[in-house]
Amino acid sequence: MRFIKTTIIVLVLTAFAFASLQLARFAAADIYACAGKRQFAAGDYQRAEILLAKGIDYAGSNADYHYAYARALYFQAKQAVNTGTALKLLLRTKELHKRATELNPLEGNHWLGLAQTQWWLGRFNGREQDGKKAASSFLQALATDPNNGKFLYALVNYYLSTGRHEQSLSHVKQLARVYPGAYPHLKEHPHFSDEVLIHFTQGLETVVGDMLVGRPALDLLASMAAERRNWSKAVAYTEQMIQKSSGPIPSGLYVRLGEYYLNMNDYGQARNAFSQGLKLSDDREGLLRGLISSFQRAGALDLYIELCQEIGESDAIVQSALPFVLGKACYYNNDLERATQHFQRSLARKETPEAHRYLAEIALKRKDWDTAELESQRATTLEPENAHHHYLFARSLFAQEKYEAALKAIDQAIQYATPPRHYYFSCRGRVNWALERPNAAVEDWKAGYQLSPNSTYYPLRIAKAYKKLKDYTNAKRYFLAASSLKPDDEKLRLEFEEVRKLGRVNDDKSAGSSEQ
């Protein structure tokens, strides 16, 4: 009896020791794995590999550890400087992913990792069979979760990239249903086509009646139609969104609808949509200011002015800002007289640098240099770090031949400009040329040319400057640069020929002087 009791105690203690040892091993494995994953997230893939390998030593049956270890190797392969190293790493990666799928075949990420590794291996000579197996692994990943957008996109990407266009199409439809957000990535794919677009659109259209995803689908359909400038479809989808809205309708929806109608030249419907959007907006003044560019592009600034006046009648904040807003609209509509009146009324209410800036712009257009100088100088005083105000000030001074003052003003404009503006350097080049500083002028025009390399203005300016300086070699070079941008310009060709002749004459004179 005593022997039996002793035996039982020994067995219990042994089992307890074994269980404790196993728990300790699992705990150690988890510590190493967690540390490895942190190193992976930090981008230290080699350190991650070492730690994850130790985790597997303690718990070799954990599929997630094999998957994490494989990813550490995969990313090292991406960083490898030669193909031999990458191949060795990928072969190890494949085996680890295979082991992960064996340990847990229901985890789609394990199959996806294996598929991506096989696909890459298939690009190496002699490893084509791996590439052929990739499709099966992609499909296995999708089988674990048929509505997983990541798995669907990976499969579509694989089919499109490997020329299996037809096989991708049914999956494209499903991708649109479950993961509409894939569209921006899909349309950037090198093998994206009209047929893929049609199937993605059809997929979206099948879910527009869905309570959960119907509205996002319509939103994307409207944006896609607008991308293709199919304004009538964009309108139809947006109106569906408005009709399906169960709660408060965002003002932005009506604004988008108004912009689509503007592009259709349906000004009556555009006005109704914008009016509705403005009524729902919490910031009518800000919205009106933001809309001016849309009306300008559509050539409908008269409609914009009417809309501003309509909203101003019922909104005190808009009414207060109306003189400036109307002044800007009239300015862009080239009604300079009314624009001036509105900006002056705006200044009577409140002095702002923007109103002075536009009055300076108007004065420059009218060649009223004194007014341009006064208004732009006032704008710089109120907003001293605004580059454009200094640029306007420089232009007004330059027009009055106040070159030294103009140089200081344009220096300020260049200093404060973010990003740099090529026309600021053009202006400083002209000021330096007027101050008889030709070398400085040329350097400014070269700086402008770097910022605007498709403009003929800069190479032509530089070429003419070098011609005047009798540097015919550089003059020829920049006339050629200008000609390459305008190959059919006969005048440029003749100027180049003239400089080439002058260069020859100059070379002959130099040669004659050296012989004497």
C-alpha cells in the first residue's frame, strides 16, 4: 500500500514538474517571439530572425512563430544586395511558410505569405515551378476567408501582373463588393484596363442597395464617374446618395452635386444644389470662399456673385465678408471697376492685407504704378512674411525704375517664398539686368529655368544675355535649349544661326590675333 502511494506521489510530482517545464518553455518562447516582433516592427530584421528562431526552439509547434520568422527572412531578402543571397533567404522563407500552413491550415495569412514567396521565387532561373504553385496558394488564402479584401486584392494583383486578365475579373467584382477602398491602388496597377474598371463598377453597383456598404459604394461610383468626366452619372449617383440618406445630409454632398451640374453647364440645378449645401453648412462664409475656383473654372462667376448676394441676405457673417468675396469674384471676372469698389468697401469695414493685395494687382493691370506701390507696400506692412506681397511691391517699383528698392523687395519675396517661385527669379533677373549686373541676372534666370524647365522664356533670356556679353558659346547652347522646346520656331532658328556666325567671326579674330 505504501509503495502504491509513493508511486502515485512520484507520478504526480513528475507530471507537475513536466507541466511546469512546459509552461516555462512556452513562457520563454513567448518572450523571444514578442521581442522578435518588436525588432521586426523597428526594421531590424536580422535581430528579429535571431529572436524568433529562439522562440521556435522553445515552441516549435506554434504556427504564428514560423510565420513571423518567415517574414523576417522575406524582408531581409528584399534588402539583399545580390540575387544569390536573396534566393537563399527566400528558400528558407518558403519552408517556414509551408510549416506554418501545416501547423494551422485555416490561417489565410500563412497561405498568403507562402504564395508571395513562391511568386517571387518563380522569377529566378530554374525556380519556375515555384511560381506556378503561387496561384494555388493565393486561392488557399482566399478560401480561408472569401470576403477578405487583402486576400482578394493580392489574388487580383497576381493575376493581372502575370497576364491572367480573364481570371482576375470575377475576383475584381468581389473585391469591389467587400473592399471598395482597393480602387486607388487598383487603378495605379500597370495592367489596369477599361475591362477591369467595368467589372469593378459592376461589383459596386450590386451593393448600392445594401444598408451597410451602399452609401460608400455610391460615393465611390460618383467619384469614379467624375474622374472620367461622366458628369451625368456622377450626378445620378450623388442624388441616389442623398435619397438614401436616413439622417442629416452633409452639406458637402450638395456642394459636390452643384459642382457636377456646373460641369454640365446646368446652372439652374447647380444653383439649387449649392443653395441647399450652403443652407446646411455651419461655415457659409468659408464654403463660399472655397467655391470661387469651381465657378471660375466653369466660367460662371456671374452665378457665383448672385449666389453670394442671396446667402448674404440671410447670413450676417456672410454679409460682413461680402465686399471682399464679391471683390475677388469681380476681379477674376475681369470687372476691375466693380472689384475696386468692393475691395475699398471691404477696407472701410476692416483693413486686411488681402484687400490691399488685390487693389495692387488691379493697379498693376491698369499700369497705375503709384497706386500699385502704395497698396502693395501696405500689404507687406500688414503681412511682412507674405512673399507675394513683396513680389507685387517689387514689380511696382521696377515699373517706376526704382531699381535698388525693387531689388530689396524681390529679395524679400524670394526669402519668404515656400516653395520657391520661378517668376520671382525672373523678376530679380530683370532688376539686376537693369542695374547693369548681367552676371547676377543670368544666375537668376538660370535659377528660374531650373524651377520651370519647360519654359522657353528662361533659355531665351539667358541666350540673349550671353549674346550681349559676346559669350557666343553659351549663347548657342541656350538658343539650342530654347529651340528644343519649340522646334518649329523659325525666329529661334534664325537667332541661333546669327549667334553661330558671330561665334565663328569671333573665333577667327582670336585666331588671327594669336598668329600675329
